[in-house]
Amino acid sequence: MTTIKEVAARAGVSQATVSRVLNGNPRVSAVNRQRVEAAIQELGYRPNTLAKSLVTRRTHSAGMIVGSLGGPFYGDIMHEAERVLSRAGIHLIVTAGNDHLEEERSAVEFLLERRCDCLILHVNELPDHELARLAQDGPPLIIINRLLPEHAAHCIWLDNEKGAYLATRHLLERGHRHIACIAGPADKCDSNERIAGYRRALHDFGVTYRPEWLVHGHFAENGGYEAARVLLSRQSDITAAFCANDFIAVSAMEAFREAGLSVPDDISVVGFDDVMFTRHVMPRLTTIHFPVREMGRRAGLLALHLMGMAEGEAASGRLQPELVVRASTRSLG
Amino acid sequence: MTTIKEVAARAGVSQATVSRVLNGNPRVSAVNRQRVEAAIQELGYRPNTLAKSLVTRRTHSAGMIVGSLGGPFYGDIMHEAERVLSRAGIHLIVTAGNDHLEEERSAVEFLLERRCDCLILHVNELPDHELARLAQDGPPLIIINRLLPEHAAHCIWLDNEKGAYLATRHLLERGHRHIACIAGPADKCDSNERIAGYRRALHDFGVTYRPEWLVHGHFAENGGYEAARVLLSRQSDITAAFCANDFIAVSAMEAFREAGLSVPDDISVVGFDDVMFTRHVMPRLTTIHFPVREMGRRAGLLALHLMGMAEGEAASGRLQPELVVRASTRSLG
DNA sequence: ATAGTCCTTGTAAACGCTTTCACAACATCT
DNA sequence: AGATGTTGTGAAAGCGTTTACAAGGACTAT
């Protein structure tokens, strides 16, 4: 790899002059500028960002942690954040935390060691106080899909409770009174918020919640299949099910179908997230739209903001879910 | 940020000793080792990888370029590659090229400037000779989903032609003789290879290809909708369609349905890629399985190999597609 | 005693860049 | 004339690490 020194030698100037050309410093004579540019071309010189960052203390990069590099949810977030950031010359470095405490910690460590100018975190296991400490003595921090009350200005989150409320209310308004809830893992707060919204809706409509209506699945693909079977085995005359996400909903529908129940004729199903493929499943899934892309976009914007690179309002805050009615729910009777 | 110097001062030793502790060098007395470790804890010291890499000339990172950070295809590739690499202590840095020449170039530049130890490229626009040059004077290079004949040992690609052949043959074996092809964009080589496979199959079964059977869509979501409508407008009595990917297939099915055609009763449809949701669409899509995850895994493995960190065989080479028969195709008559 | 090992430690020179400072050369004002 | 800017330039210090290399101390073998 050629260095700035060699370029300087070739151009017959000092390193300082080459550096000035590289950084667009106007205090360089036209002659020298040309010479340097020629030398750069000829040698195929490529500045070493490591060295540069070492002295400038800026890496022009934002670090992001997501649950996993795969999957439609994170894909959209990364994609949108990257769009916003790259337009401002900031590169996004993404790493997976895999919803695992140790991995999340080491991911943070990794990004910190790389001296990212800003951190965008989607972490499940890292406890609040560690995040708080990080926010205090690290680079600017943005937390997505989670609310730290003391750091709300750095958080972007979804009103999960409301989403679940909307979904359940939709079922109630269509006359359903025996409504199951296939929730996510019991230890995720997303999951619990959604359960809360479900219960509030029941309560508002004067329906008494029954424990046998609730069952837990996991958020990944096929997460709802087993859960739905458990539910069915309980014989609890349900006519509708609110599912904590679309994967659960789709795989639960499969289980229902196998049990001879038709969706939506025998049982109505609502999902959550509105991931891309919900439009293509049959019946097309009624679900709660999660503005993921907006979340990604805002994360990028807020990052720029905190790095002092964006004008206008900060983009933190709560995002609103919306009900999308399709074909997997119908009125009772 | 605390530096190694401060740690040294606090522990009452030299920087060199701290560095030795950091790097697990055994030539440090137990006493000093403890002192240093204590100092590190107390100060919350975090080594600066930038500085480290500057001198060691290793960044312990592999750079990857994909078309976009979103989407199931790249998601899987990134995910699998990351799994393999992170287990070996190598971090994956992913950047999007957005299938755009300039962006791909600048993505390469970015990764090169970051001094990644290895590059994994999924690029569409970058011409062969630029890749060849890169392979020559840059870090180890891996090219996925594309074959550079002179660099086959660094490539991992899919036999697209064969996949298309299998798909088309399946339709032919079921008695179809008027088979459309909804291809991808005409300028992508994936797309053209798949067209070639389609035509070879027709030829092998003695069916004469007709130009009005071919229509181009794009690979993204809904890419097949318009294309299918064009196809229908041609009145070409087709009974089956081979689609160049699953997104095309799914949106084409929608167009067929809108036109009053039932899949598979009136028209059979085969997709390509076998992305996750094809199992959940209705009718469940017959498609060609593209071993994406295997491709990602191999890319990671090959990267390790080229960095001299893996034992065993190199993982380059051609991946085989497989036909997955589901419910969107049926026998004619 | 003396020389030869083996360990542990510190000193100082890199790594490739930016940036401050000083200085020369020249232009512009009293 | 002299004083005062203005510009373009290079020398050198520093960013936070690693890593020769050398040196000192504690042994052992003569």
C-alpha cells in the first residue's frame, strides 16, 4: 500500500501539502495541487482511514446493533438508516447481538473499540443501567424499539400497547368475545406490552379475560405453530386470535387449517408488524402496521442530529401503529 | 477515552507491559499482570483498535458488499457469513452497493480504506476487469453469485442455467407445451442465464420457443405484476409460466388471479429462489431452491481460508439448485 | 569468582496520517 | 523606505498502539 509519504516524494512536495490537497484545503498553489493529484493517480494511492481517524478522532461511521442480520424487520431498519446516513457521508457498520446478553455486550465493545462516532442500538438483553452508563460516557447513543424513560430523547419506539389494543378492538368490534392471544416470549418487553394492550381492549369491552386464552410462542418463523396447537388442545371455544407478530400469525393459521378450521370463517386471525409477505399469504393477513422503515429512517436522522450534522428537529419519539384490515378477520354471526 | 499510557501510569509499569497483558503475552510476572488488570478495570480502559490496526496491519474484519441491506436474500447471506466469521473473531462489515456502478465503486473504496483483511463482494455493475485488478493488488477477494472464469477459486456461484432448466423441465414433464418465461431485467447476467436454461429445456423437449412467451420484469417486490399483464395481453394461450424469482412469481400470480385465471388450475407457476415466504403463499409456490444460506456460509469459510485462518478445503465453487414441488403447478389434462 | 542462561522489564522507534508553528516570499499600505 | 499583511510551504509533534532491542536481576554451571 502506498502512503502519503511516497505521494509527497513523487510530487516533490511535503506530506503536509499532500494532506492539504487530500482535505480540500485551499491554501495550496495550483501547480502543486496538480502535481499531487497526478502522483495520487499514478501510484493508485488510497488514504488510510485508520491513521486518519487516529488523529482526527472521527471515523465517519455509525455503529448499529440489531438482533440478527437476517429477517425482514432488521433488514428494513438497516436499509433505511443506511440510506439516510450514507447521504451525509457517514457509513453504517452493523453487527448482530443475537438477543443474547454476552453477544450484545461484545457487539457494543466492538463498535466502541472501532471508535464509531455514534451508536444505534436495538438490544433486548442489555439491562437499562448498562445502557444508561453507555449513554453517559460513550459516543452519542440511540436506542430503537425500546424506551428508557430517562433518555427518551435518544429513543425511538413503537406504541406496542396501542397496537395490540387496536388489533383486539378490531376483533371485538366485529363481535368476537372469545379472543385468544398468541403472545411472544414471556421475557420480552415488546411481548408484554402487547399482552397489556390486548387485555385493556378486552376490559374496555367488558369481556373478562381468561388465562386459558393466553399462550406463548416465539417470534421467529413457525413460532406460532406449536402455540396454536396448545391453544386448540385447551378446547376453549375461541373465535379469534390476536397474534403478537406476523410469523406467529401465519404459522398459527397453518395449525388451524390442519385442525380443520377455516380462516376467517371459523376463526379470525390478526397479526402484528405488517411485514412484506403478509400481503401474499392466503387469506391476506389483517395485521398491525409497524412503521419499521420510518423507524430506520428516524434512527439515521437522529444519529446525524446527535453528531451535529443535521438541521431541524430531532427525530426521537414514539411511533404509532396502524390497523390494516385484510381478509383474515370477519364479523361474527 | 483512557489510553494505554494512563493504564501504565496507574499500574506503575511501562506501556509495553500493559500491551503484553492485553495481548496475552506470557512473559509478564503475575504481580504486574494483576496490577495492570486492576488498572484496566478501574479506568474502564478500552483499547483503540484503530491504533492497533495501524501497527499490526490487521483489522480482524472482513468487508462485504451486497445489493441492499434489506431483503430476504441478502439478509440470509449476511447472517450466515457473519456466523462463520464471528466465531473466528473476525467481524463482518457490510455495505450496500445498490446495484449501481458508482455506489459499488465507492463501497469498495470504503472497505479498502478501512483496511479490511478480506473482501466479499456481491456486485452487479462492477465490470470483470475491475474485479480482476482488485483481486490482484488488494486484500483477498471473494466474489459471490457470479463467476469470473480466471478467478474461479475465489468465486461462489449458483448454476442458474440448471435451475431454470429444472423448473422448465418440471412444467414440460407435466405436459405443458406453451410455457411463458417472466424473466428478470435484461441486463443482469443471472437473468440471462435463467433464460438460457428455460430455452434449453424447451429445446430438449422439442418445443419451439416463441418470442411472445418472454417478458421482462424486475427482481424486486411486485416485479412480476406488470410483466404478467403484458403477457396476458398478448393472447398467447400459455398454460404455465416460469418466473425468474419468487417475488415475480407471487406478484404474477396476483395478476393472473385478477384476470380470472386460477393457479394452478388454469395456469401453473414456478418461481426461483425459495425465499422464506413461498411456503406461506397460497397456493404454496413450486420453486427452485437457491441455497442462499449455504452461499453465505461458504463465503465466510472461504474468507477465513484466504486469511489463513481455516483448515480444510477451500469453499469456492458452484452451488446446485433444486426443484421444490409445492402446489402452484399441476399436470395438464 | 566468572561466565552463561533465562525472565522480566523498559526505552524508543515505528505505523500513516493531520495540524501547529515558523518562515520565506511577495504584495500592500503608511 | 519601512511596517504590515497575506500566502504557500515544510519540519516536526502527536494520535494510541506494538515490538525490536537492550538491560538488569536471578539463577545455574563451571
